[in-house]
Amino acid sequence: MKIPRRTMLVVAALCVVLIGGRSEAKLYEPQSITLSNGMQVVAITDQRAPVVTHMVWYRVGGADEAPGETGLAHFLEHLLFKGTEKVPSGQFSRTVSRNGGEGNAFTGYDYTAYFQTIASDKLPLVMEMEADRMVNLTLDPDEVAAERQVVLEERRSRIDNSPGALLAERTNAALYLNYPYRRPLIGWAHEIEALTRENALAFYRKWYAPNNAVLVMAGDITMAELKPLAEKYYGVIPARAVPERNRPLEPEQISARRVDFAHPQVGQVSWSRRYLAPSRFYGETGMVMPLNVLEEVIGGGATSRLYKSLVIEQKIALSAGASYSGDSIGPGTFTFYAVPAEGTTVEALEAAFEAELAAILRDGVDANEVARAVKSMKASAVYARDSVTAPAHAVGQALAIGRTIADIESWPDQVAAVTQEQVMQAARTILATPAHVTSILRPKPGS
């Protein structure tokens, strides 16, 4: 199962209560320990219901694959459900379901995660099975071959039969000149076809180790209860040497690129533009929070600059917005998107966007816009604890890419400290460059 790189805002890692115009942060307050084998264990206690979400995050993903092996991390994710000597193929999911739970897994560029949500009294059951497949995976050659066909069919249905997904693949390949985010997570079809049992086992033995994993538990569990369980099931697994995640750097980008794609299944033109941007661990990392605020000001909903100008006032777009993805090890992205209104050409829409962007870069954003954006970002975090899964996901994803609990917990202070000047410095640094990729998805003429 593949998920977008932009999983959720950092605000999903905390809950903020606004009191009298002043913000007081009420965090998830995760507790963390490290087992003797190097595995980090985190408990996020929420005892409103007798349910827990159990997640194991591995610090490896699609960007760690060797050239020519695209899709290997995702393929291995599938194969982990093919069983061990103790838990035969398919038995893991059936056991979780039979005990009233649900679970799955997903692969990102920087991590791979496996999760179950289940009644808290059933927690030892899923911990035992998850720990077992961390080290005891057995792969029958026939099942590997069959699962390869499953992944190829997944690619056909989710990518090859989706014009938007095909355009996204080509856009990523144009945006990143050298960084491995340019490769599709699910893999190129011809490389998936060449993946072998030996490829999968080598990747598994290279990266799947307790000292390269984070166990995150959210819900009806305390650290006092979790620690002995973690030591019993995970702490007995020996640590193994894990290689450094050495990735190539992105060269300086100096030119614009365009990807114009027509497809018979497309009924409505859409337009987007993407810029490379700093992330938590790449480039000028101090721009991450200002860029989050800039995203909200420019394209964060019906009150944003783009929506008000292009949709409400000029009426040349049906929708318009922006998104920033900076929670990654490699380069982040800042994206604008819009759909032209009936009677408006995509060229006219693009010209209107460029005029609006030029006005922002020339005149700036005012302090009131920044204040409203910060308030909106904080208010959205009030709902973060409504789900037992969201806390485990937000904290686990952050820790898997190398962030710390202290960094996650300080989010209210980080966003509150963003100034108007910092937002505009980030905007001019990232958005004034000609090095961007414009993508257009069109109906195919005559279709």
C-alpha cells in the first residue's frame, strides 16, 4: 500500500488549546525509552477507549533502493505478510481480523510502517507476531512470484489506469534531477518484473533490524505497561549492523521544465507548478516553519490569497490552492494547483497565477495574514487526538525520518515564533526562482 509523501502536517502531532488569545500547548506527551538492542519505544497514552494502535516503523523506504530495483521496498512490504514458520502465509491478517482488529502497512520514500488497531487486551498477540516477522520471514518462491504479479496489477490499476498518477510520475522525474524521490515508489513495471526472492531477502536482512526501527503505541497503554511487553517481544531480538543512508545530492537547478500530458480519460484540464524547497533535513532547514505558514497564507483554503483571487474575485478557476511538503529527509516541495473555470484556458489561468505570485513577491504578505494563518494552524490541531491512530502515525513518521520528541513537542513554540519577515524571506528564496516544473493534464483531442 502506497501513501503520499505528504502524510499530515506537524500539527497532527499535538493538540493546542487557545485561551484568551494566548496559546497553551497540550501535547501528546509521548514517553520514550530505548531497549538494549537499540529499538526506540514510544507510548502515547489515551485511555478514553480500550483500544490501541501498534505501529512499527523501519527507517528505510523507496529512496534507499539501489538503482534498477525500484519498488523493492514496497514489494518487501507485501512479502512480510507471506509468513514465518510460526505464522504461516496470510495468518497474520486473519488473526488480527478474528480478534476484532484491523491492520495494514505502507511504504514511503523514507520509511516503511506496519500497524494494527486492536483491543488493548489483545496487544500481546499482535506484538508477538510483528516481532516474529522482523527476523523470521520465510519466502516461498512460488508465493514471491505470485505477489510480484499482485504488485504489477496494483501498478496497472493505480498508476497506468490513472492519468493523474501517470502525470505525477513524470512530474517527479522532471522535478528531481538526481535525488531518488524522482523514482516511483511502486516501481517501474519493467523493474518490478525483475525483482527476485533474493533481492527481497537481501533488502530485508540489510534494513530490518530492531536498532533500525521505532515502536510507537497510542491509546489505552502506559509506558509502565508497554515496557515489559516491548522487552519481552522485541528486546530479545539482537541488533544488527545497518548501513548509513547515503543518498545523492540534488544539483543546482537553473531552468524551468514543463510536462504537458493529454489522455483520453481526462475530462477537465488541471494545472500545477512545483518548486523544490528545504525540508527538515535538507537545505535551509530554518525555512520549514515559515514555509508552512506561507502555504496557509497563499493556498490554505477558501480564505487564502489564491482562492480569493482566482476563484472568488476573478472567477477564472474552479479551485486553487497550495501545499508544502517538508517532513522528509530529502528535498521538500512547494506546490500550487488550480482547475480553470469553464471558458477559461489553462494559459489564461497560468498567467493569472503568475500575476498573483508576482504581487505577493513584490508587495509581501501582511502581519495580519500571518497571524490568521498561525491561528488557523493551531486551531486545526485541536482535533488531532480524536483518532487513536493519528498520534501514532504523526509521531512515528517524525521519528522515522530522524526528528526528536522534543522537536515534535515544541511545534506550538515553533509556529508562534514565525514572523512576517521570515515568511517573505522564504517566499522570495523558493518562489522567485525560475527552476520549477509546470504540469498540465488535458483531455486528449478527439477523445
